[in-house]
Amino acid sequence: MRTGAVRRLLDFDVVIEPHDDGFRTRVVASPAGEAEADFALPFSEKDLRILILEVVGSIGRARRQVRRIDSPDRLLLENFGDRLYRAAFSGQVGECLGRSRLTAESKDAGLRIRLRLAQPLAGIPWEYLYDKEQGFLGLDPDTALVRYAELPAPVRPFPISPPLRILAMISTPSDLPPLDVEGEWGKLNSTLGDLAGRGMVQVDRLGEGTLAALRRQLQLKQYHVLHFIGHGGFDENGQDGALALEAADGKTRLVTGRDLGMMVHHRPLRLAVLNACEGGRSAQDDPLGGVAQALVRQDIPAVIAMQFEISDPAALVFSQSFYQGIADGLPIDVATVEARRAMFAEGNEIEWATPVLYLRSPDGRVFTRGTGARDKREAERREAERRAAEQRAAEEQAAEQRAAEVRAAEQRAAEEQAAEQRAAEVRAAEQRAAEEQAAEQRAAEERAAEQRAAEQRAAEQRKAGAPTHSAAAQRIPTPVVGPILLIVPLLILAVKLFDPSYQLGTAWSVVILGAAVLGCVATAVEASQREIPAWTAALEFIFIWLALYAIFKLNIGHIHRVLSQHAPALAILAGVGAILGATLWIRALARSARDRRAGGEPTVHRLLPVFLGCLTAGFCAAAIGYAGQRYTSVTALDNIGPAFSAIGGVFIVAALLVSLLVALRTLARRRQGP
């Protein structure tokens, strides 16, 4: 907080009040908006009394010894202030304070934290609030921490011309511990001597410490500040703060803050400084029950009271710095912060928080500089600065408003553009869907037209005596030699399956092998002469399978002995045959279905799927039958093995008959000629 050119302070208004079983902190006005958080005090009333006693004791120790770095007293206050800060400024309230600091810094301003404290909380030394990042809030150069009383009547700064007139009242009743009156007066004069010598302040001493003398003096002369030195206390019975003034007989007359306020209701009087023990304490049932609070309520714009007994060196530093700031035209809260910082800089690590500022003025200004050319120029300069600051604030607000309007316009434009883009995408999608639907419809119409044309051509062909589809299917090239050569080996295999006990001799195995070899050669020759890929693949597969079967039965290379020891070779061979047969069968069925969908002439003989289906079923059944012969210890296989062998023989004979039927019909058709 600069003292040469006072920074503008933005208000951060905090209400702390009871809520349910605890308390609630509400930020009612700040640069970052409003916030609230509930909390419980981190200490009991007993803990608070112990803390106050320790603070008072530390002040006494500070008078007798040199302070040490990180002394227990300093650490005690930091711990107390940290616990209090983390409780009352927790959650959203702490976040709001952080954002408000950033906002104030961006505007080259500081913060004025105005505490509005409810009844149970006024006796807590809030001036020790401690943020681990910022330190003590009461010493922050960019923060003014005040106790604020918001009353209906507005406070206007009172124009004054140097010097600042101070009325010093020293009260020493005869029935209380005596005060060194001359010594106290000498200390105050010594404190303000330099300022008085420069004509900035004038200090008058009240002759008697009575309420009547005070009233009379205020009638005779205008004063701006009342500086009280004397005894103060708290009337536990009346629950109100009081100052010990002198009665007519010289003894104590306890004067409450309300009574004193009625007597000092003096318009030029804008500030009271109470240098009295416990002068700043608050009543438990009245937030303005202490002397200081009562004076604020009685239209005194600002009161500074000592919440603890203050040592002479600390009081000297505070008074010098504070009155210097007031004479320089600083706001009361800014001058208080600078005085606390001066106390801390002089080594008063505990007592700097003893002065408590109670404020009614919204901006901390209770005085304005009055007449005189120099003062007038200074006032004009400050007024110009104020107007410039207001103009800058207005311009910033207008710029922010314009920027907000620009952002809103850009956002609306972006939303409109996005809406148009989405509408265009929807239209494009609908158009694509319509085009796809139209294309599908055209394709369907074309397929329907092609189908009608095919049906019409077929009808015309039937009328013209053209051969039927069945006849066209009969003209599909089919093999002849291969199916005839299959007669012998397939019959032998069928017999073997019907009667598993029948033993094939070497001669029959040689016959099967020879037929398989001749069949492979004949099938290859016929395939080169005619376009019959489906039949060729099927026959080549059968002949190769029969050749492997014959080789296994002939035990060439001892293959029978080697394979039979480790696995059911015939069952595996039959299974492989079933898999390959099923593959060819599925391909033939697929091609036949494709021919039917195309509506043209067929490319697969209609008996080829029947032949391959019977052959596949025969191999499957044979595989199960061979497995039953191999694993006689498995009851299930042993029981169904013979039956499946017979079934396999039936299907293989059926495949043989189908193949032979196709070959014979082909021979008959050749004999008839075209």
C-alpha cells in the first residue's frame, strides 16, 4: 500500500454470524461477487482467554528482553491466526477472497476487508488473521482490515485545514492506581512534537479528567481528534465497556461508551483514540457494547481502541506513524495499516495488533483538506485523481461492456453459423438419402425389368420349341470314364463298411490303387477336353482319397503299422474326406443357387450336389465307424460303430449310383447324337 499516491481500495464486506450450532461467513459484497461458508470456531472460550493472557504476558516479556526469531509467542499468534483464518475463510469464501485480490491487482488497487461481527465474535482478536501465503492480513500493505459498523446515517468527510487539532484527555482517579499525568502528557507531546513543530498538528490538554470539563472544552473550541489516556475496563454486571473518568470529588466515575458518545456529539470530532486497558473489548450480548463500538454508534466515524494493554514504546511508534498519516491526508484505515507496519518494523511483533479500528466511513475518509492555496491545489489534485480514477473505472466498465457485447455478438454469430451448418448437413443428408432411395428404386425397377425380360424370353423360347431348363441342365458336360472307374473301388469300400470283419486281400487293395491312379489320369484328360471343373475337382478328390486308403491298406513303407500304433488312421482319413467333401458340396450348392438367382443357364449339374452330399455323409459315417473299431473301450463308440459303418456304406453306394447314372445318361445322349 503506497503512501505517496494512495491506492484505491475495493471493498470486501464480510458478515460473520451464528448459524445452527456454529457460525457462517457471508461475503455480501466483493469484486468477485458473493459467497458463504459454515464453520465452527477452532478453539473454545477457555482457549481464547488463555490466548489473551499469553498475549498480555508476552507484551510484558517483550519489555524486558530482546525478541528472538521464531519466538514461541510469535509462533503462537501465527498458529492462532492460521486456525482462525482457515475456519472463517474456508471453502467458497477463501476462493472469493483470492479472486478479489486478483481483480484488485488488475485494477492497481488494494482490498478493504470490512468485518461485520455478530455478538459472540466481537471479543476475538481478528487482527491476528494469518494466511500462510500472504502472512498477517493486518500487516498486508495491500489490505486494510477494519471492523465495520454499517449504520443508516451516511458519513461525509469533514473539511479541515492544518493543523489537525487533537484534544488530549488524561484521567487519573484518586481511587485507582495512579498515572504519571505529567509523564503521559510529556510522552504524547514528545510523540507529536515533530508534527506540531511543522504546523501539521496542534495538541491541547484538557485541564481535568471529568466529563463536564470535556463537554465545556468541546463547546469552546473545535477539535478533530479525542485522544484519551487512562484506565478502562469492562463492567461485567452491566455488560458494557466503560472509561474511568474523574468525578467531582476526584474519585472514579465509570462512563459507558453510550454516555460518552452523547457528550462528544461534536460535528468536527471525527476520530477517537482510546489508550486504555480493555478499551476495545465488546459486550457478550451487544455487538456495540464496548466503548469503541458505542462511540461509533453515536456518530463518531472512526474509533481506535487498544484491545490489550499497550507498552509505551509501542504506543509511541503507533501514535507517531498514525497521526503523521492522518496529517498527510491518508484514509483512516490506510493510516492504521501503516502505523501497525511501523510498530512491527520497530520490533513489536506482538503488540502491532493491539490497536483495533472501528469504522463507519465507507471509504475510510473522515477528513478532507480545507482552505489555503497549497491545500486547495492538493485537494484539486486529489479530486482530479478521483475523477480520473472514476473516469478510468467508467471507461473500463464501458470497455468491458462493449467487449461483452462483442463476445455476445460473436457467440450469436457462431451459434447461427453452427445452426446453418447443421441445417445444411441435415439437408445434405436428406438429399443423399433421397438419392440413395431413388437409386435403389431404379435398381429394383431395372432388376424387375430384367426379370420380366428373362421370363418373357423363356416364354418365347418355350413357344418356339426351345429346350427347357431341365434339358439345358442335362447338356452340362459331365465325366464318363471317371465314374465308371469308381465302380470297383466304391463297391469294395461299401462291402468293407457293411461287413467290417471282411478282410481285403492284397489283390483288392492293388485293384483299388490301380483304379485310383487310372481315375486320376482319366479325369485329368476329360477335364482338358470339356469345361467340367466342379465334377473334375470332386472326382480328383475321391481318387486321391482312394489311393491313400489303398496305400494304407497295402502297408507301403510300414505306414499301417506306424500310424495304427499312435492314432486311428482310418477314422482320421475318413474325417478328412468328409471335410473336403463338405467343402466341395457347399461350393456346388452356392454355384447352383447363384445360377438360379441369375436366371440364366445352369453351370452346375443338378445331380452333382446330390453326389457330393451322399459322399460327404458316407465319409462322416465311416469316420465314426472306424473310430468305434479303434476305441472299443469307449462304450458309446463301440455301440454305435457298426451301425455308422453300415450307414456309411449305404451313402457311398448311393454316391456311386448317382455318379454311374450321370455317366450312363451322358453315354446314351452321345449315342443319340445332337
